[in-house]
Amino acid sequence: MISGNKLIKKFCLYIVLVLATSCTPTPETEMIQPGITSTATEQIISEQPTSIPKAATITPLPTRITPTVYPPQEPAADWLTYVHHDLEIAIQYPPDWQVINLNELGGANSSITFSSRAFNGEGLNAICQLEVNRYNLYGTRPHVILWNNTNGFYGCEILPSADAVDSKNGLILAWYPSVIPSGEILEIHVFSDYTRAVENSIKSTVRIPKQIMYMDQLPPQCRLNSDPPLITNTNGLQFETYRLTSDDCYRRTDVETFAALLPPLASDRLTQLQTQSVTRINEINTKLAPFNYTILEHVLYQGQTPVSGPLEWVGQPAVNASQTLLYLPVNESSTYKTYRVSKTTFQIAQNEGFYSILGYVPTRVFLGDDLIQLNYDPGYHADVGFSYGLQVLRNSDLIFEYTVLPPSPAAGPVRGLYAWQGHWLLETADVFIRDGEVLNLQLGYSEMFVWHPLNNKPFYFYRQGPQVYLSYNEETLPVTFERVLHEPSCCSAAMVNMTLADEGLGFYALQDGIWYYVIISVAN
């Protein structure tokens, strides 16, 4: 006689075996996996055994299908690959498109066209900003978005606004990976909804050389940093030039390894430059005197009363012609602030999101008694990573608008606003604008960057063709480079950031196949 418990156990075992047998898939009922074509599925089916053991197994429930994202961020599994041999790239495109010719792929209502423009070492900042601000082409409120993919390509995409001549198609500008020397920047016109998927599919057909990741892996020919610096003087400036490594080694070197080549002597000189001089503080106190303010031992006083905490740095005040109002930039407790000072009030002015890891970003200047200041159009940017609409105001009147790049963790798209010889000068990322005129276009310079007063005279860099030139006191210096690292960066890349000080600057630069570290300071 079988007990009740044993009967229940046998019944349960029978149910498990029946369910397991009925749920075990056969070759005829095998599910087609997403991303596998019918041909591949037939091959998989033919390799299955003709009989399947009826062992008890637990079969998982079918996975819920992930909803399709549109616009697509990545190429779909059924997208095809097109190799452009002249441009040495491969990209993916929708399966219902056809190859029309070497430089065009297309479907019923959309297409991709390929072209390129000459590359002389420019970064994406100026090229993307100048492109997106071509009003007649991209509408009144276009967007420029920065991107990079896992294959080393990077660049920007430009999406036109609804009032553009062609509002459906965007432009991808793509730079080749830095380890691949190239004289071209890719231009890919594509249906706007497919820009992100196409960007993420771009890859090079050229073999990428092996990277050098650690200092002890550097061969002797990559270590050129043992020589003492070359010191020269020109036009009232002193140049200290430290040789570091070759360009070939740089392209294959991790950024931390490259930064480790900086000689200790150069680091010591930078520390000296960043120490604010007594002469500089005395100049600032002269401008503060009519307001009964003064800086003593790194503290701002109103008469005998301290009105600030310890100041790590103090910038030149912007003062109106009537000497009734000034804006004083300071660094207090590692935070940049702007004091708004009149003869009756003292308050902290809002900086409105203008920032840079390289230092203070000035956003207010005076032309006579007129206040020129910057503002972001609150209705322009739509989301994180999208471009901003920059506004220049004269008192309360809007006098200029410009589409600028999206901000990054290291810097906003604005580098500074300055007054010089009765003009206002706006520096965005690699673009200079004076009184509303874009100087890059007016002067034929593909890049203009780092407007920095030295000894109360303007200093800046500009690129013309393959060379970067240095301008000081409105004269071009007899010094050129092929590349100057100047874009503010965070994280490990911050190790090669430019250093800006009141009386000098330091930066990494390339010339004649050799990378140098250069320190410029006011002579004597």
C-alpha cells in the first residue's frame, strides 16, 4: 500500500516530466533570434540533432523584446556595410538603401552623401561653430552636437531648425583618430534621424598602430626631455622651450605618459608664474581706490572693514568711465566670483554658467559708461549636450546673437569678453568676434584662440593654413607651431591643459615633428 506522501511525490514528478517534455523546443519550433538573418537561421537549424533527449529541463520564458528606439542610436542588426576606399572608411546604412555612386547611398526618401574638406590641424571648435552659424543654410536656431565613437572617430553633427532651406538633412563632420595621420575632415550629409547611428558606425579601414601605455614602455628615441630649455627673447617676451618627444611617439602614447615627460624645471617655472606679483595687486588697488576699497594681504577691505575671505587670485576690475561702478573678479576658496562694487553697494554678481577649468571667464566689460555683458538665450538649448544661443547685451539691448558649442565638464563654450581700444571682443571656442564681426572670416584665420593680456598688451594665437602664429601687441611674432594644445579638458586629459597666469602662459606645442613645452613670460 502506498502512503499518501509517496503518492503525492510520484504525482508531482510525473507532472514535471510531462511539462518538461512538452516545453522542450524541437528544430521545427526553434525561435529565430533577433539580429540573425534567415540564412544564418537555416544553418543553425541544420546543425541541431535529429532527436532530442526527453530529459527533464527548465526552459526559461521568452525574453521580452526591447522596444525599437527611434531615432536609432546605433545601426540596426540588419544594416549593411559600405566601404569607401578613397576616404578609407567603412560605414553602415539601412538595408532598403542602394549604392547610387561612389559618394552617395540612398533610399526612397533619404540618403547619405560623402565628401571631405582639407585638414590643416584644426580642432572641431571653430569649424563646427562657423559652419552652424551659416544662417541661410541651417535656419535660425540650428543645433550643433559633439560626438565620438568607439572606433576613435570624433566630431560634430549639425541639425537644422525647422525654418532651414533643407530641414530634413543634417551634416556630420568627422575627424579621423589621432593615431591616423590624415589631411581630410569627413563631411557626411545624411537624413537627420540617422545621424547618430551613422556616426557610431564609422570606422577606419587603416590599421591602427599599437599604443604605448606606460612610461617604462617608451623606447629611448621617445625620451627627448633631458636637454635644458632653449631661452630666447623677442618683442618684450621671453620664451623657454623644453623638448619632449617626437610626434610619432606622441600619437601612440597615453596622455598620462606624455605628461610625465614634462621636466621638473618647467613645473617649477609654472609655479613661479602663477604666484601673483605685488606689482599686479598695486595696479588693481589703484582702480579700487576711488571706491574706498583696497586689497591687503589677500583680503578685500572697504575702508578698514574686511568684506571678503582670503583671496587666492584677483583679476583686473572692469570700471565704467564715470568711476561709479566696477566688477572685480576674484578666486575665493577655490571658487571664482565677481564682486559688483559701487560707491554705496557691494554684492556678488551672478556668473550665469560661464566657466573654464583654465581660470576665470570675464563676461562684463565697459565701453565708456555702457555695460557690455553676456547672456544665454534660455529658450535656445533643448537638452544636455545641445548647443547654446549666446547673446551680447549693451546695457539692456540685445546687439548680437551666436550659436555656440555645448558646454563640457571642463569649460563652457565662452572663453571671455574683453574691451580693447574702444571695441568689445568676444572669444568663444576658437572663434573671435569683434563688435559683431567674426574675425576668423574677416582675416582668413581658421582658428583664433586664447586672447590673453600680457603686460597690458593683447596676446593670442591664430591658425592660417598648416601653421599656428602668435600675435602680441598687434604684431605677429617670428615663432610658429603646427599645433598647440589649448582646449580645456578634465580628468586625465587635464594633465596637458594650458596654464594661464597674469604675466605668462605655458602650453604643449608641435613643430617639425617634435613636441615641446613652451613657457612665455614678460621679459625681465
